[in-house]
Amino acid sequence: MRPLIAVPARFSATTSALRYAAEVNARALIEAVWRAGGEPASIHPADAEVADRLRRFDGVLIPGGGDLAPHCYGATDTHDTVYDVDDLQDTFDLEVARRALDLGLSLLAICRGLQVVNVALGGTLEQDMGGPEREHRHLVHLVTLEPDSVVARATGAEKTDASCYHHQRVDRLGTGLRITARAADGTAEALELPGSRGWFTAVQWHPEDTAHEDPAQQGLFDALVRAAAGE
């Protein structure tokens, strides 16, 4: 049996194949989990009985998406570049992060997912990295990984090319988190939680973009599924 991996769905206002609004996940992300030997299952963003719903799964993958509402991390002002905020999505994703860690489920968090975990553990975000000349949108750049970190073991690399699409980054770290990868400009590119009950890492980039051709990026999904299978 393939380990069952929960992937919180993202809201989409229009989806041509379905004619109306939809709940979606990126095909490249789903295919990366499948290649790793997992059974990806989108879960509906409803803030109800989250812990009970997660108990039927072997692992969780929190994907990318729009920005978290700044009030989630105590900010009183909202930068004008903040986009695609959805309070239900925020509430659900934050609860998924907390419960997955509480339950010791294997957890991989990607881009927005990294930011969700950081905020779920009491951290904050820099709402904008400084405009187009400093943000990491449509950018592939080199990331340096901490030796023997979870992300380094999963990718089998000390440095890797990361496909990024984000204009926000970690400001204050959440409780217990450790930065395990950085970009040349100092941006936190990976996090882990020493002492976590289950396998966990979070990356600020999108490994699914190149996982079909880059074994280091596919390695993150492989490691998630192996841990979910109890290997």
C-alpha cells in the first residue's frame, strides 16, 4: 500500500476544465509525491476536526500558495504587495501544521508552507523583501545547506539550485525552529525542528518545479514518503 499523503487544497476562483471555482493542487507537486511511491490526497480546507482528519494519513505536505494575512503573526499594517489572502485557508493551514507536528506525522512544507509552519510556531514574516530587485520570484538560485541537516540528507547535497517564487521570507523564527539552508542574500531557505516527533523539513523554494529532472529535488518527496512508510 502506498503511504497516504495529505495535501491541503488551494482555492481557485476559476478552473476551465471544471467550469466553476475549484479546489486544486499543482500537478507537478502531486506527480512528485506519486513518483516517490506515495498516494497524494487533497484535503478540503475546513477548520473542523483537523487532528482527527489527519490521523488517517501517514504524512502531510503543505504546499505553496498566496500570502498569509499579516494579522496571523501579529502585524497591524499590511504591505501593498500582499496578495491572495484567504482567512479560511490561513486558519486551516496553520491548524494542519500544528496538528501534524503534534501527531508526529511526517511533514514536508513548501514555500508558503514553510511560512505557515514558522507562523504556527510563533514566528513572523517580512511582508516584502524589497521589491522586484530583491524578491525571489521566477528565480533559480543557489542554496547552501547545513551539513547533516534533514534537508541535506534528503537531497544528498551541500548546495542545490532552488526554483523560487516568493516575495516574503522568515523574519523572527518560530519557537524551536532552526535554519538549515540559506540563499546568498541571507534568506532562510529551509527550516527544521530539532526534537520533532516525526520527520520534518520545510523549504522556501519549489522542489516540484524541477523534481522530474533533478534527483536532489525529488529526494525531498522520496524522504517524505519513506518516513511516512516508517522506513
